[in-house]
Amino acid sequence: MKFKVDINCDLGESYGAFKVGSDEKIMPHITSANIACGFHAGDPVTIAHTINLAKKYNVAIGAHPSYPDLLGFGRREMRLTPEEIRNYTIYQVSALQGFAATIGENLQHVKLHGALYNTASEDKKTSNAVIEAVQTLNPNLIIFAPPKSALAEAAHSVGLKVAHEFFADRAYNADGSLVSRNEPNAIIQESQKVVERAIKAVKEQKVTAINGDTIKIGKIHTICVHGDTPTAVELAKALKKELAKANIEVKPVRSFL
């Protein structure tokens, strides 16, 4: 059996004079880029630079919208109305669509960032607001979401394509949620461990939780490496190489979903 999977990374997260991540070094080793839209990170110059970099390496472009939280890097929970979430999503995805159009490219997907991703994965009102925004704006966009999440269900319910996501560099709780970044060992930086987890997730649809339990996660279409993980470049490079060795074809998710 031939397996196929996408490798995605959160990029374009620098802001003005502040540099975050190593976008130029990691881009050759991924197949999809989630580009910050300015609400948690990113700015017009950074967006333009990042989408041009993605085009150079034939990497699919996605919007990476978040809560309006520059100071907290989008990782703090915010209480917003569904109308606010809908409009903030439209605003951010539209920005990326506009920049992509200037270089003759189309967006492949939308992947929410940080706290908004976590909330939309669990809360129906939030997920419905996000999906309503995406469907209204561009129903051809693929939604990146955890398997069996409220976000995935909301997208499926209106006919949007969903790429089930696995976080290679983040530890999982026994209930399938991600271990909080505030907890020790929440972030996994060792290449060998990340590769082993990714292969197991794709081929067996399983992951070992932080307490040692093996949990079923379902079919995986895309694997995430966070651009601000200190060893992100090494992780992405190792993933692309070792997945191929394991008979797993690495390509943009739009080519097989």
C-alpha cells in the first residue's frame, strides 16, 4: 500500500524588525506553508516575501488566521462573538488571497493558529463561524483540522475538504488533545523521535500519549512542524527524507485529497 502525506509548517511569523523562525531554510523541506496573516504575527512585507519563497520552492500556500493577539502570539484564549470570528477570518484569509493573486497563485488551504485552532477544534460556535467565513469566501479551500474535531465536522457538514492534521513536534494527552506548551516535554525537538511518531501516525493511525498510552487518531493527511520550534529545520529535513524511505510519498495535500 502506498501512503501519501503532506508536511506543513507555520511560517511568515516575523513582524517588522523581529525575526521568528528560519523560513528560507525550512521551505525546501515542506510541501505546504501556513502563512501568518498579521493578527498574531506577520506584516505585509513579510507576507509578500513568504509567498514568493513558497512559489520558488513549489510549496502550496495557506492562510494562517488567528485571534487578534500580537502580544501573545495568538496563543491566548479570547472571548469573541461568532460574528467577530467570522469577520476576522474573512479579513485574514482575504489578505493572503490577495497577495497570492499578485504572483499568479491560489491558496490551497486554511489552518487556524494557536488558541483559535484549539477553541475551534472543540467549540461548535467557533468552528461554525470559521467555516461559514471560508465557505463564503472560497469553498475550494481545504481546512486543516484534527481528526474527529468540531472544526472537521463543521467543514464536512457543508462539503468542504478537510485535511486531518498530526503534530509531529507536540506531545499528546491521552484524550487526543495537545499537551499545553506550559507543561514540560510539550515540545518534541529530537529528529528521530519526531520521525518515528510521524510514520506511526500515517501507517498505523496511532500516537503514543505523554502518559505512555497508545491512542487511535484516525487517518492523517498532513503533518505539522512549527516554524518556531528551535530544531524546526532539522525536523522538517529529517521528516521529508525518512518518510520517503518508509514508502510514504510526501506531496501537497491538494494533490491527493
